[in-house]
Amino acid sequence: MADPWGFLRTARRTTPRRPVDLRLRDWREVYEPLPEPALREQAGRCMDCGVPFCHAECPLGNLIPEWNDLVHRERWREASERLHATNNFPEFTGVLCPAPCEESCVLAINADPVSIKQVELQIVDHAWAEGWVRPLPPPRRTGRSVAVIGSGPAGLAAAQQLTRAGHDVVVCERSDRIGGLLRYGIPAFKMEKRRLDRRLAQMLAEGTAFRAGVEVGVDVHADRLRAESDAVVLACGATAPRELPVPGRHLAGVHLAMDYLTWADRVQEGDLAVSPISAEGKDVVIIGGGDTGTDCLGTAHRQAARSVAHVDIRPRPPERRTPEMPWPTYPAVLRTSPAHEEGGARLFSVDTVEFHGDADGGLRAVTLVEGFRDETKRFHPAGATTEVPAQLALIALGFTGAEQGDLVAQLEVGIDARGNVVRDEDFMSTAEGVFVAGDMGRGQSLIVWAIAEGRAAAAAVDAYLTGRDLLPRPIRPDRVPIA
């Protein structure tokens, strides 16, 4: 144990956030690092439990008690080694994961949990600063080739593992830049793109090849890719959006959230000066209370929206666990993000009824109705109806599964009832030699699950190609996600 008295003597310290009036002027990350002495104290709160539930609830199987102890003892390089032993991209999870590990910390039974996520992030940032994160090219090549389709966290994790195992890996991405939702979808104030770019540079140095602007199924027929590869990994995500079929959906000013976020990211990449879908000077309604809706909220603030209403069909969650949310499960409690601190109205138990247009065909207002959800989660209007002014409405209702376009048709892979690509316990689809990792096979989930699935699918591909048991396999497809 790092400090036998740490969990009794040291209180949890909240991760510092940049002042609201300052962070709204730029797109830099919201959170700031803790001073090292304070971080070591936070790591010293770890109890080194006999049964580390944090470790068990992490899909990656992160060795959390071990690197907490090493940080407390100022053994940073060893902490980085233990962290990277289970996670290819700890800086991604360190800023984007909702940290189910913290909710399952034993301290969380009756106190504040260990600041696991912050310790993780500062370990990897320290490692980068010291030059310890270096390319790890394979000592020898197998002569086998693998095509990875999709460059989000699942595809990148699979590609890095397979490259390090000695295979010739090419990653195909239909967008003009590599990164998937990490590039276009996650706002820079949540994760600056420098974190992604330096990992891609590491992967290039290891031997992974990237092909941006190539849509398999359109630019390249899937049959050709299969003929040129010994195995294929599908990691295209669950990108089919959930629509909102209400009157007025066709109006100019009503957009899908991912279209809005993608354009905002392109502005930050320098592709254009102003987004074609901007909240500047507008009344904005965001429909959907999840992470994507919150990302839209923070983006609208930085674009100087006149007002923002964030609408959630779900009832307002409780502040703390209830008997229906026993430890160590991930509780559905009220969570206030930095974007909510920055302003806007937050509305619960509200459904969207209609979009109203003006004489020019643009959005003028949105009609909302109060109500409740029954045990089947069906919404029943039972309260006041309100017409809210809006010139921009963003639909952030999540995703319904994998896009079923030319790629899926050409590969002839099976699709299940939830819209996901079918795979067996070894991550192989119904097509021989075609594997599936991440949201494309699991459905919409967390980044930590995507990386874990990428690593596990890579292990299955390596075993398929060589018959060896070389790479770690943290999970199997039948494990239920926490989301």
C-alpha cells in the first residue's frame, strides 16, 4: 500500500479547471494538472484492496493499485510502464473516459473514490515530457498483412498491437485525416488534437501505414482489399445516427449533432475560418442529454451563442446512489460537466414535439412538452407545452448501430437485431478472416471499451494468422458494457 493512512488522512481533491471566463475565449482543454506533490497524495489514497474492484470494472484491466503506489513513491517511469502494459492510449482515456473504475473504488462505498483518472493522465503526460514514450517496432516481421478499416480508438489500438506483433498493417480511413471521432467529433476543449497527433507519429515510426481519404466499399472494392490482405479488421464505429421524426425536421437550422461538431473541429484544424453550422448570436436547442449533447453545449458557448437550452427526455437523476444503484455498479446520478458550468438552461423530463419555421424556411422555434417515462421508457406528455425561440437545433440522440452501406454489403457480413455486425467469441464476423472491433460490433459505448476491443481483436487476428498466443486479450465480445 502506498500510504496505509492515506485514505483516512487525505481528502479527494477535485481536478482544477480553468476559469470559465478564460476558457470560453479559446479551445484549449478545460482541466489543468494537479501539482505533483498533490497528485502523489491523491495516489496515496489508494488502499491496495485485496480485491481491487477498480481493476475488475476497467475493460482494459488497468493495473490501477500498482501505478498508484508507484506514483506515490515517485517512481514515474515504472508507473508509465505499468500503465502502458494494458492501455495503448492512456491519454485518450485520461481525458475522455467517464471512469467506471472510480465508481467501483472500494472507498466509494462510503467516501470519495481515488482520483484514478487524473493520476492516469498525469502519468502519461509525465512520460511524454520525459521522452519515455517511444516507438516500439517489431524485432521481426511475420510476412502477413492486415487491413484495418476505421481509425478511431478501436482501429488504432488493433493496428498498433498487430504492427508490434510483426504484421504489415494498413489503416484505411474515409475522412481526410486519421483519427475517427477523436479527430472529428470530440471537441478540442475535451481533448486537444496534439494528443492524437503524437500517437499517430509513434505508430508511423513503428511501421503502421495510414491511408486517409479512402472509403472501402466506394473508392476500393472490399473484394480487392480482402484479396490483398490476410485478414481484415472492421472498426468503423456505430455511426448511424438516431433521427428525430417530428414536424419541421426538414427546416434549415435543424442539424445532426455530429455534423455540427465535425465542422467545429475542422475550423480548429484550420480548414476554414468559420463553421457553416455556427451558434454565434443564435438561440440554440440541444436535444439529447448524453455526452454528445454536452459536447454541443460547450461548442455553442465557444461560438458565442445568445442562449442555449439543453433538453433531456430523462428525469433529473438523483444526486447520489440509490438502493437501485448499488456499489460497485456505475450509477445513473446527476453529473455536471464543465460545459454545464459555462451556462445554458438544463431541462429534464422534456420531449421535442415540433420545429417551427420562418417565412424563409429557417428555424424559428421549437415546441417542448413536459412529461414522464414509464417502466418501458416510453414518454408520456403530461405537463406544460412551451415554444422556445431557436435558430439552431442540434439532434444528439445517439446512434443506432453500424452504417449498412457498400462496405457491409460487399463483405456480406451478418447484422444483428440491434444493427451491429455479428461476430463470434474470437471477434470474427460471419465472413472468414474478417474481424470486428469496437462500436461496430458492440454498439455505442465508451472509449475504454473501444480500446479494449481493439486490443482483444488484435489478439484474435494474430492467433488466426500464426496460431500463437502472443497478444493479451482483455475481454471477449459477450461481456456487457457499462454505458
